[in-house]
Amino acid sequence: MYLVKTPRFIQNFFPNFTWRIPSKDKRIFLTFDDGPIPEVTPWVLEQLEQYNAKATFFCVGDNVQKYPEIFKQVLEAGHSVGNHTFNHLNGWGAENIPYFHNIRRCARMVKSSLFRPPYGRLMPKQAQFLQRHYRIIMWDVLSGDFDPKITKEQCLNNVIRNTSKGSIIVFHDSIKAKDKLTYVLPKVLEYYSKMGYTFEALSSEETEQSLRRSA
């Protein structure tokens, strides 16, 4: 069970998390979780390049360690990166100290002030601690590309029907999501480009400003 569109009341209940970037301009923020991996991430980079699109990759430290050259490609292409723990840990099932150590292990390779908790799950004390060191990035739209129960067309509709100016959209550069991602991403890039949107990477400065505006 997951929500494709994060309700505003949830966003308001956790105002210290970044859910979207308030914007009057036609711009959206694509994010990719769980990579980098050789089977998917280079393809994603190729698609983004065709539209001069920038994105944010929330990287699992173990994958960065295994595939440093692909991680380097992400950086050299001008995209931003964020910490997604070293082993894709679920905060709800992890003790706090080992969880923080796992994030710190990822941080040795992924130099970023952006953090996204796997599954979007954090315990209150985890969130309190991490907010001192990171901008916690959640999302406005969850594509569902990881969900085997929906079709490619449904995945595309999840994005098209729910995205608006400033939306943060979640995709996954993972094997599990590959089938739907290869169908949906080119169509999303084409659709929003024709509508005059730009695709931008998240920055720590911009997310900080959005938090101040929502305070």
C-alpha cells in the first residue's frame, strides 16, 4: 500500500521534510532511488541528456562501492546526488545507532547534504537527529515503477495525473523498476518538455529556501 500523491495534510504534518519545491515556473524535479547500477543507470543518463534534463540520484552506498565509474558518470553529467543509506535500510526496523552508522558509511562516498530514507520511513528520533545534518527529501509524486501489480500505462498515468509545478517525482534506477521505467521515463520527458517544463536537480540551498517558505 502506498500513496501516489502525497496528501497536503501529510506534507503539513512533517514541515521539516522537503516534499516539493514551491515554484511559479514550469519546472519539476525527477529523482531516482537505489542505484547506481550498470543495467539501468547509464540508460537513465542517456534519456536525461536527450532533453538537457537534470535530476537527483539518491544512491545506495553499497552500489556506489560496487560501481564507482557509474557513480562518476552521474556526477560528470551534472546531476545532484543524495544519501540513501549504505544498505537500503528501513528506518522503522532499524535501531538508531546502527542506522546512523549506515548512513555515515554511505556519506563517505556520497558527499551530499541531501538524504532520502528508504521507503520514506523514519522514526521520530531518527528524523530529529538527521535534520541537524541533512535536508530530508521526500516526494510529491510516487510513480510506482517498483510495483509489479500495476501496468506500464498505470505507472505513466500516476505521474501525468499528479505532477504540477515544483513536484518532486520518484523513479528507481533498479532492476525491479526497469521494465516500467524504460517505458515511462521517455514519455514523461517528452510530455513535459512539449508543455514547456524544465527538469532540474535538487540543491541543498533550494530545499532550505523551500523549508523557510513553508515555516
